[in-house]
Amino acid sequence: MATLILVRHGRSTANTAGILAGWTPGVSLDERGAAQAAALPARLAGVPVAAAVSSPLDRCLETLQPLLAARPGLPLHTDERIGECHYGDWSGRKLAELTDEPLMDVVQAHPSAAAFPGGESMRAMQTRAVAAVREWNARVEAEHGEDAVYLMCSHGDIIKSLVADALGMHLDLFQRIHVDPCSVTAIRYTRLRPFLVRLGDTGDFGALMPREETGGGGTAEVGGGAGAP
């Protein structure tokens, strides 16, 4: 079956402002995010990408623009099922203030039971994203062959949930996974099992340097965070 390259969108204005964007309109890449997107074609040079699928949100579409410009004719599709989690009433709020919400403990420790007020559950988020990938796997393989490679540009929590599914991990463990802005994750799907062949690759080891904790030791950043400073 197909190999899927998952790209998280470049750093956004919401990431640098510490805001949980969700589906809030008007969120675009910041200066660093635009530079990350501009570097993507060189990072993927030589990889025969047959098709690109994007979340419909601007920050993902902007991330793919340099790659599309470098590869004229590369088909682009959008799919709402790989769009950001619907955070409902949490959307547009500062992450710093959300840490005091009782639901945050559930999001961190028992995400399969977490449902955002006015939004969706994390379980529903994962279900729709996994369904999208399975359908795109079949479509890409039918159109381009079983060794085809295709790309999806999506969001931190979506990518983490897809990695958890590929590894056979319960959703309650997905907060142990981290993917920085514009990182590349690759999953090779086969008839018997998926293989995770890359996880959160940015080529920048700055992300490994110690940094100030923003939500307490061991707390995952909802939405994926802004990456290395």
C-alpha cells in the first residue's frame, strides 16, 4: 500500500501568540513558518510525491505553496477530515489560561474521554482522520500503484493521533508523541501493518535543547505548540 508523508503546518501566528487556534479564521504562517515552508521542497527533493492532500485551513495551504510551486502539476486536494480538532469554546483562547480548566487534566491523561465544550471529542477527531487516511491510501494506490508516496499537510493533534493509530497505541497514550511545526512524519502502510519510518523530523536539533516548561513538567501542548524557539 501507499507511503504517507505527514507534514505539520509551519509555525503560525497563533503558535507564537500562545493561542489555541482550532478552526479560528485568519490564522496564517508567521515569518518563521513561511521560511519553514520555503525549505520544504529541498527537504523532500527526490521523493516522488504523487499527490498532496491538505487540511482546508489557511496555515496548511500556505505551507504547501512552495512545494506546489516547485512541482508544477502536483495535484492538490483538500479534506476537512484532516482539519484541526474542533476545540469549540476553547478555540481562540490563550493556552496559559486553559491550563486551569478541569478538562485539561482529562485532555492530558485520558484524552479518549475528552470532549471540548461546543466542539468535538478527541476520539471523534482521531476516527475521522484515520478514516480519511485509509480512504486516501486506497485511492492513491489505485491511481498511482502500491509503491506510491503521497503527502498530507495537517495539524499537531491530528498527526499525533494518526501516529498512535499506526503504532497500535491507545489514544490515551498519544500525548507522549510530539511533532514540531513543519516536521515530517512518514508511515508506510502494508497489508498486514503500518510501519512508522519517520517521526517529527525537522532536521533541526534545536528542538532537543532544554527549554522552559510552559505547562508544568510532562504536560503536552494542546494543538502541538510552536516548536523550538
